[in-house]
Amino acid sequence: MVMMMNNQEELLSKIATGNGHGENSPYFDGWKAYESDPYHHTENPQGVIQMGLAENLLCHDAVEEWLINNPEASICTAEGLNEFRDIAIFQDYHGLPKFRNAVANFMRKVRGNKVTFDPDRIVMSGGATGAHETVAFCLANPGDAFLVPTPYYPGFDRDLRWRTGVQLVPVVCDSSNNFKVTIEALEAAYGKAQESNIRIKGLLITNPSNPLGTFLDRETLRNIVSFINEKNIHLVCDEIYAATVFTDEPSFISIAEIIEEIECNRNLIHIVYSLSKDMGFPGFRVGIIYSYNDAVVSCARKMSSFGLVSSQTQHLIAKMLSDDEFVEKFISESARRLAERHNAFTWGLSQVGIGCLKSNAGLFLWMDLHHLLKEQTCEAEMELWRVIINEVKLNVSPGSSFHCPNPGWFRVCFANMDDQTMEVAISRIRTFMLKNKEAKVPKKKLCWQSSLRLSMSSRRMDDFLASPCMSPQSPLVRART
Ligand SMILES: Cc1ncc(COP(=O)(O)O)c(C=O)c1O
């Protein structure tokens, strides 16, 4: 076996034999647990419920209805077949002009028509995954680094680093101030990188945030732009969740708005976008790089040959996103349904004393279970996570996989399931919490089940179940409808 490994290492590249993909993380392990025992209402009611996938399935019915009413949008229907030949041979890496126009319009609408986007700056890629890698290739050399505020989407460790040789340096943001991205935290990370002779080429932010479900306020965004300007480093803004914001006040602020307001070097600003979350089309692999830097647009466009969006998809998306009436209705209905689901879920959790970071965007909740940890460590978080996966049968993702510095946080996705599955998930959590409480009270000490090795004093558990605010040190807000 060892010989075979050595042999493979000689035969194959470092990329092929290395672990740069990062598949061996709890984030992906949870998916595997789900795949080996997937929940189904009737066929496998005891199976694992997938709550680790940030998918948006809540408005697919509206898309299906549009497809039925617009059969000519597809070249695979009798109504659309006359465009088959033109579309089937199209392979220009600039993309179909009607596709770029439609995406630029959609990006404007999603941002409340407060900013416009130039279709000539729209570069396509294989999802936001491909977009991030392309941007990293354009901005940094192997060994260079990007700052990334914590907690952050685990896929970044793969997307930005694996094939580019670029590094990520965490900017430590924690629960003491609701994970706010402060200048102090940015300066600290930048300074530390400099001490270690790591060259920082940029800052990557996700707005709205995955996993927090919050979005950045105007002051923070302005500070961030001033920071990158002063350091003369790039700012990459992942705005993939822009249309998942389900509150009008405050409204989502895109970086595109901020750079209209304050003096800055626009050559440093780049937006990554995709239709995977806002439209719920991760399978279409529609990723977008929108750069204000001409050289980046030009290089990224050439690189897009490695991850073009198929012309068939471009054709369909162009028709769908240029239907203004449909798009406007879709955006508002999607926000309404996300709010409804978010409220139902946070309310269900609050009934058993579980709090979440107050949020108003995204496809997930950032749930605080730190009171359930045996001790405030990463290991204890993993122990609890194994209980949740193996006993409660929910695939949620532990905070450590998002580089969260505080143990006990878990990301719970809520938009990838129907109402019935959501009810089952909430009832499993309720049973878990009540059983946990019952197990402790008579014995005057808390222990879940010996095999689960989760413990807490009964006093603390009572406090925990009764308290409107779970954590004294983390200013989380109890889930509210
Ligand atoms: C913040 C963030 N960026 C990028 C991606 C990748 O998206 P895509 O499916 O478009 O590649 C995800 C997916 O979960 C994400 O959450």
C-alpha cells in the first residue's frame, strides 16, 4: 500500500496526490453521512435530513410555470427548435450579448435598481466556484495571500487555493461583537501576515455572509474600501446571496453602491456572482466575474474558455432574465418565502431555547449551541456534531469547518427542503432538547446518554431552556418571528 502511494506520488502531480481539495472536512463528511442514509418521508423516515446544503428550492414552482409558458426559451422544444443550429455552434468566450445584457439587468434589479452594471464587464465562469479561482489567478501569484474574515464558506479553501497556490489568511471576527468585520481585525491580520513575510494581494468578503446570514452595513463597507485602498490591495466581493435578503429595512448594500459614494481606485474592485443561490440554479453553473479593472476583465474572459456556461443555458437564462415582470415577481416572492421559512425555523428553535444570530439574508441560520458543549473547545463541538449527525440525524455543519473562532456554532440550511421535512427536522431537535433535559433533571446532573457523552449541569440546562438570551458572552439575539 505504502509502495503504491509512493509510486502514485512519482507518477502523478502534486495536485493529484495532495489533499488540496479539502474533502476531508466535517463539512463534506456531513454530506457523505446524508448520502449514505438520506431521509425520505415514506421510504426512509429515520434517515438523515440534509441541512448542510445551501440550496434555494423555495421558488422552483415559479420557474417551472415560466418554462411552461415560454417553451420557445429552450432550443429543445418544438417552439424553440428554430434557434437550435445557431445556439448549438456558439462557443465565443465573450458570451451571447443577450445573456450578458440580461445578467447585467438582473444584477441591477437584485440590488434595488440603485446601481447599474456594464454588460461588457460581465465575464462568465463555471459557477462562483470557477469565478473565484479565475479572479485569484488574475490577481495573485502562488504564495501570495488573500485576507478572509471568519467565519467563511469552506469552499474558499478549495476554490481560491487548490490549483492557484494562493493562500488564505483569516481575519479573526468573533461572537463578541456579532462577527463584525472591524478595521482592528483587518489590521491585525494584515500585520501578522507581513510579519510572516506573506504578501497580501487582496481581501475577500462575502456579502451577505455565508454562514452568518447577515449583510454588511454602509459604514463597514466604507471602512473596508478605505482599508484596501490604503494598502493598495484588491477587494473581491462575493455577492452570491444578494437576492436572498428578506428585509426591506435596512436594504442590502452592494459594493457597487459604495464605490459610487467614496473616492477609491476602482481597479481594485471585483464582484463575484452566480445564479446558484438567488435563482436556485446551482446545476446551471452560471458564474459571473464583474471587475472594474479592464485588464482583469480581459484576462478573465480569456480564461473563461476553461469554464464556459453552455450556450444552451445562456440562451435560456437570457430569455428568462429579460422577462422583467417575471424577474420582479420572482425576486419579491422568493424573499417573502425565505422570510417565512426563516421565521418558522427560528421560532421552532426558540421554543426549545435555541438561539441564532439575528439574520435577514441567506439560506441558513447560524445556530448557537455553545451551552451544550462539555467544554468550550473545538473537540467538544465535534463531539456534539457527531451526536447531531448520528443520533438526531440532521446534517448541520459545525462552525469549525467555517473557521469560526468560537466553538458551539452550527450552520443550519433551511431552504433546501419542503415544509413537511422542515417540521420533521424541528421535531427532532425538540425531542433531542427535551430528552436531554429529562435525562439530567432526575439525576441532578446533566448527561445526554452515556454513549453520546454530552454533558451540562441541570441548572445550566434549565437556565438555557428558559433564557431569552442564550449566551452571556455572545450577543446573539434569540430567534424571533
Ligand atoms: C459564498 C459562496 N461563494 C461561492 C459558492 C459557490 O457557488 P457556485 O455553486 O455558483 O459555484 C458558494 C456555494 O455555496 C457560496 O456559499
